[in-house]
Amino acid sequence: MAFVRVCSEDEVAPGEALRTESAAGPVALFNVDGEFFAIEDTCSHGQWSLSDGYLTGDQIECTLHMAKFCVRTGKACSLPATKAVKVFPVQRQGCDVLIDFEDGHFAA
Amino acid sequence: MSVTKRNDAGAAPSVSLTDLFDEKSGTISPAIYADPQLYELELERVFSRSWLFIAHETHIPKAGDYLATYMAEDPVIAVRQKDGGVKVFLNQCRHRGMKICRTDGGNAKAFTCTYHGWAYDIGGNLVQVPLEQQSFACLDKKQWGARQARVDSYKGLIFATWNMDAPTLSDYLGDAKSYLDLILDRSEGGTEAIGGIVKWVIPCNWKFAAEQFCSDMYHGATSHMSPMMAASPDTLPGDPTDFSGRQFRASRGGHGTGFFVEGAEWLWRVGQAGEHVSGFDIAAAEQRTNLHRSGKRPVGFSQHMTVFPNFSIFAGANTARVWHPRGPGEIEVWAFGLVDKAASDAEKEQMRLMTLRTFSAAGTWEQDDGENWVEVQRVLRGHEARRTLFNAQMGAGAPRGEDPTFPETITNAFAEEAARGFYAHWQKLMTDVDGSFSKAGSYADAAE
């Protein structure tokens, strides 16, 4: 367990995303109505940045081919994507948002 | 690209005919979809010299049964004769050119022009002329029968051509026949047409449709994503770009097809809208054709095919259609259901419903395609758009013939090899001033 501070919570407004680099590759942090979730940033379909996408509820839609992923589970919800992306544990400490980049995994 | 003859002076399209398609660089000039002069030249050099689809045998089973259809812009009547043969003749009275048949189809004893009453028998012979005795000095009615086309058929499909020097239909289809057999001869008794002919008009060039059915598996994963999702409401369907398939480019003639051989089984769901459809499909059919004998065959909702120039089939959706050209920017689509004769009535009904849901006037997949073609055509109203080259490079250089089970194919369904074959043949016809390329002898020699 190695949670690393990524930002303070007011840096990512609800409905917004933040892209961050890590040893595990780029990770996207999403604010879903005050809850924070982190998944791999690269779309499993077209290798594009998901943090650049449109967040509706807890689904992020890639801007290039409209593939959708659940930001809670990383699972693909719409073609053309069929493969999930990894999720990363997120913690809050005070106003800070932390991600454990070492524990990226596919949700069950 | 080799071009035998340059454009003659008579027709003067705004671009050089030799620059319209360049196989080497894989580029297409969009003028070929929009230029009215090129279209006029197509009517002469492509449509009047090629074999054109007319009807399925089962559309006109009995003597006197007829279908009024078109060979490109030319209206024709196809009629079953008393000897069992079929005649196809111009639907134009030899007196002043009125249609001699004004209905879509049926059974007739004769065709009488509604203008001055010239009457023709079901073979198109002029048999009666009002006031002939009183007012014509000497009319040789034998000389004034309806213009006859040359007719031939292949496994239930009737074709006709105005080119009396054309190769036989069998030679014209060439190595594309084995791939047509996958559809036409996959079960005992072959195929039959069901239901009527569904007709609709959309504003796009005929080649967008013909080329896509010839060659384009690529667009599916983008254009048809929505019906694929709708067919799988509870689970995410598989990845259509993972399927393994083949693409065939006819060694001559501009025909092409493509299909999946593995992984595409789930695609059957797309036309079924949640209902269970019986197992009467390609996989369940007897392995009758040469291509089936190895045990390999196309699977699922997959085989697209165009017989040059404008007849297309989509096997999985049981649809066959003609893209009748109506000027450079419009087509009449004439589509009908093509099912296995040996299937049960219940199975045929399921196939009919599948066709309606997918590839028909209100079919979900059909509308995805029409939207693209019509929009491209609209873009080509632009002067700059008409002179900005299209890219047809996909799969260029891929070796053909590596899979002995599927001759003349490349081992990738996602390619534009068949499209390049389509345009290479089209260009040869367009640059052939005197029609020598379309004659039987030169045709058989000229690999493309």
C-alpha cells in the first residue's frame, strides 16, 4: 500500500477529471458528485486519454469513438471497447486525494 | 495502372479519365461520384457493356410472368416465355417511345402501349398496330419489335446485357462464382426470393453502395455500433475487429466479397432483436460447395458481396439488391429477401424478419449505411471537396492466395483490396473507347 497525494479535492470539480502520470502509466482521477475514482487513463480501444472524455454519472465516454467505461469498476460499457481498464484505490486525507498506483487491478 | 486508351474527344469530362483511380498510390478522385459527364460516360461504357442483374428466377416462375425493372436508367421488361426461357427487352414502344408496360409486374398475355396502341407479345415482338391497313403503306412489323437484351442466368439469378460481344455470364462471373455459391448453393434446391421488392430512393452515387458491399468490412465497427449494442441489451457484445476473415478480389471483372471465418457467431444476434432464430443458417447447411468441402466456411452475419457493377448481396441478412443509378447523385435501391428453398416456412419467416430488421428500407443497419453515403454525396457538392483525393490504401500489398481454401483472397477481412479491384475494372471500362475490353476474347485474357 503506497498511497500518493495527487491533488486537493477542489482541484477536480464534480464531473471533471485529472490526468496524472505514474510508474503504472497515466491514470485518470474522476470526481463523481464528490466521490473520487481512479482508472487507467488510456482507452482500451483506441489508445486515447479517457480523462479528456465526457463524464456522465459514473461513466466516462471516450472522445474519439464514444467507448464508455464505468469509472468505479473500469469495465467497458459500450462498443467499440470490449476490454476493461484497471482501477486504482483512492483515499481522502483531509482535503487531499491520494491514489495507490501500485495496486492497479481489474475489478472482479 | 495500365490504361489502354485515352478519353475520346466526344465526351469531355472535367478531369482526365486516366487520373480517376490510381491503384499504385491507392487514391480515388471524388469526381467519379459527382461529375455529370462522367456519369453519362458510365451509362455507355460501364452499364451498357456489363452484365446487369434483372431478377431471381422465382420472381417470374410461370409463362407470362413479368417484372418491369431497369438496366441502369433503361426501363426493361423481363418475361418468362412459354418455352421456359426468359426474354428481357426495352420497355419502350418503337413508335414514339412510351413505356409499353406501366405496371411493376404480374402476368401478361401481351403488352399494349397506352399512347397509340401498338401491341407486343410476351416475347417483345410487335404483333398489332392500330390503323395499319388504312394508314401505313408498308410496315414490316418484324423490324419494329422491342429492343432485345442478351439474357443468361446463374443458379437462379437472371442477368442481361446490351453487349452482344460480352463473354458468357459464367465467364463474366469468373472466379467470383465460388463465392456466389456460398450463398446460392449452400443448401439443396438453392435459393428463392421471398416477399416483394422493397424500393427506395436515396441521394448518393451508386458506387458508394456497390463498393461498400464489394469490399468494406471496415466500417461495421464504427457505423453499425448502435444496432450491435441494441442487439445485446444485457451484455457487451464481442469485439468485431477481433474476427478472423478473408477478402476476395476477382482476378478480373471487378467483383468482390469479404467474410469472417472465425469468431463472428454472436453477430447472428444483431438481426434477431432478442428472438430465437432457428439453426438454419450457413453453418447448419449442407457443405455442398467446393469452398465448404474443407470444413471451412464463412460464419455468422457476415458475407458482403458485389457482382460488378451494381448487384449486391449480404448473406447473413438474406438480402439481395440492385443499386439502379439515377444520375450521379441518386440511386433507386431495389432489395428483396433471398432465402434457402429447403428451409421450412417458419425458418423463412424468421429470415424475412431478420432482413426487415437489418438491411431493408427501415432496417437499422441499412440506415447507418445510407446516412454515410448520402452525407458524403452532400459533401461533394463542394468544389474543393470534389478535387480532394480519397484514400483507398487499406491492405495494399497484402499477398493474395495464401489460403488455398479461399482462392484469390487476402487473409484479412479488413482491407480495400476488393475496392481497388472494383475501381480498376471500372476505370478499364471507362477508358475503353471502342468497347474492345468488354468483348469475350480480350476479357478472358486480361487479368486485373
